[in-house]
Amino acid sequence: MLQKSLSVEAVEAQICQARRMEIVGQLTGGVVHDFNNILTVISGTIEILQEAVADRPDLAAVAGLIAEAAARGASLTSNLLAFARSQPSQPRPVDVNALLLDAARLLRPTLGEHFEIDTRRAAEAQFVLIDPNLLMTAILNLAVIARDAMPDGGTLTFETRPAMSEESCSGAENGISIANDVMIAVNATGHEVSVFHSDRPVADLGMIENFIEQSNGHIDVRNAGGRGMSVRMYLPRTSSLAELLAEGPGEGGDEAILIVEDDALVRRYVVTQVQSLGYRTLAAGNATEALTIIDNGGEIDLLFTDVMMPGSINGRQLAIEALNRRPSLKVLYTSGYAKNAMVQDGRLDSGVLLLVKPYRKVELAGMIRTALRA
């Protein structure tokens, strides 16, 4: 009877802990939503300032520091949303050389003295378009699999380099070219390596493989007869964010865009940026105002709406109402926290275009054109 009572108490404690974690996740998401609104304005306006002081090295350096601080803030909010499990995948140009160095720094204190970590990076920066948090998670999971497979210790080697056209991987064998890919490898060598001694590594590798394939890449797992293992990930090469920004903010247009944003500061900023791309703008602070504008009959080509808004109608519900009135209307969503309304199991609902805050002008321009062409 005592054992049964303890079991009930243990279950009740687990339920209470789960509820507390859910509340913490909700609070985290709410705080991050507001912080991302602030970062959207800071990141965007410092971008404008950087352009204005480009010929003043002293001021350009100060503006660069502010931009770097804003980027670190954006990274922090991204990690918080990952903790709250409230963030869809956010691919962006990532230097995998730098990411692997970060992974090695994180792992050195935790793997133990009987493990060595070696990094072999390509001579030049290698950029891929991927969610950096998810790629880091995949690499760390591979390292844990390798550690568990080498109970007597060994060497863990991280490697990046341009993929070679003649090398083989599962994708290449199926007729998929990897000539323009970046190869990221996690190699483990030890006295005894038994990778698949339980179902967990197989499941973890399956999740990593799905993630890489969803990122338009391929994965190759190789075992060396108990002496080692190698997991190679092939991802398409892309330009760095700096190169994309150097190409300009992207194509603009003259279409009419209805901007719906409850935060007045963010709304003014977005209107300014969208107008600078040549578009005509209308603005509303909530769904009720937006529907009034839509019902007035003026020309509107795109509804650009925040997801989370006060009142009984959120951005997703607004879009449904707007499309009932104007079936040909295009829709682009934006949010810093879109779990409940837009994201299911970490993925966006089918057919949804979402610009995650904070964003740069080049990203705003690109997503608007994508939405208008959809």
C-alpha cells in the first residue's frame, strides 16, 4: 500500500512539474513576442543608419556594434522560443565553420577527458541555408551518439569542406548532384565503436536525416567495422547574409499592401520600409480596422498581418475573413511568437507564408515578392 501511495505521489509531482513547465513556456513566448517587436525596429532602423553613415568609418563602427548587439538579442530570443517549443524552422545563411567551432566549445567540458575533439574546417567560410539552432542540435545529438558508442573513449572529429563531385552519398547514388554542396561530417574513432547498441541512436539518426532532407540536403551514415563511424551531411551552398545584403534589398513593386500591426512603433517602421520599396500602403492597428478598410472597396493586393493581436480576432482569423471578402487577396503573416495560431508540431501550416521577427529589409522585400507571386 505504501509503494502504491508513493507511486501516486510521484505521478502527481510529474503532472505538477509538466504544468509548471507549460506555464513557463507560455510566459517565455509572451515576453519574446514583445521583445521581438522591439528588435524588429532596432534591427531595421540600424540598417538604415548603417547605409547613411557608410562614408563615416567612426560612425559606421558604432552602428556596426549596435547591429551586432541586435543580432545577439535575436539569437537569444530564438533560443528562448526553442525552449518554449514555439518556433517554426527559420532557415538563414549559416557559416558552418563557425557553427562547428561553437559545437566543439560546448562539447569539450562535457564529453570527458578520455575524448578528444578535433576540428577540420574548410579554408574559406562555407554558408548553407538552414536553421542554425536545429543544425546545432543535430550535431550535438550526433556527438552524444558517438560518445555513448565509445565507452572507452576516442576521438570526435568535426569536418567541413566543399563536397567533391566524385564522392558518393545516398543522394548522389539516386542521381542527385552534390557538386555545389557543403559537406559537414561528424566522425568518431575509438577502440570499440558500437553505434547501434540500442533503439535510441537509430531513432535520433532518423530525426536528423528527416531534418537534413527537409533542408534540401542528404545524409550518409558509414560504419567502419567497429573501429569508427562517420555521418556526413550534404547541404546546398548559399551566399552569406552580407553578400545578400550587398546585392540590395531586392525587388520592389507598386502593389497596394494592407499592413496590420497592433504595436504602433512597429507599424510605423514597417510602413516606412514597405513604402521605401515602392509599394502603396494602408495601415490598421487591429483586425476590426483592417476589415473596415477591406470593406471600403479600395485596391489591396496583399494583406501583411501580425499573427498575435489583441481582441477576439487574430491574424489567421483576419486572413480567413479577408479572403471570404476578396478571394484573390494574397496573405503574408509576421510574428515573433506564432505557436498556437500558425505552428503545428514545429512546422507551419500548409500554404502559410510567415516572416519571423526580427527581420531585415532584404528578407521583408523577398517575402513580399514571394507572397505576391504565390
